[in-house]
Amino acid sequence: MLKTIHHVQLAMPEGRENAARSFYADVLGLGEVPKPENLAKRGGCWFELGDVKVHLGVMQDFRAATKAHLAFLVDDLAEMRARCEVASVACIDDEPLEGFARLYVFDPFGNRIELMERLR
């Protein structure tokens, strides 16, 4: 039986780890964690914050996930929007989803990410 999601993995182009760090750590606030030694040689990076785990793996012939996406639940969508805008990350509003305010951003590689705040 499934219990929870352990992590999500997104693809990235080779050699763009610093761009990944700038977005996932500096903008979104995830901490980078070391990859296991046997996997580190493949490139990419791993990020975590509590139970949230995002792995970025290098993909030859990379293509961004522009429709498929992951969604982060955030405490303050306005604050996340401001962090993104300061970093020149475009924010795209979408129609409200019942009980949530939300917007989309794209990581430096074009992968779509949804940011959602539960409405009170």
C-alpha cells in the first residue's frame, strides 16, 4: 500500500546545477542535501525542507515538463510571489481552485511548478 510520496524528481540539463541552486534554494527556500556518492557522479542536485524532497537529475536530450508539474503548498503565496519577482521569475496566475489561491512559475530549465496557499 502507498503511504506517502518520498520525493519527486525533475529533469535538468547537464552542467546547470548552479542555476538549480539559485532557484530551488535561494528562491524557493529548499536546502541542498548531498547526493549519495554513487549517484553524485551523474550530476544534478537534491533539495529538502522537512518532508519536501525534490531531486533534479541530469537528462541527456533534456525536455522541460511544461504541463506535468509538482505543486508546493505554501503558507504565504504573496511572499512567495515577491521572492520570485525579486529573482526575475515570472509568476502566472491561474483560476482559483476551490479552497486555494495559486500561481505557476517555471524553474530555470522550464519545468512548471505550482505554488498553492490554502484559503481560510
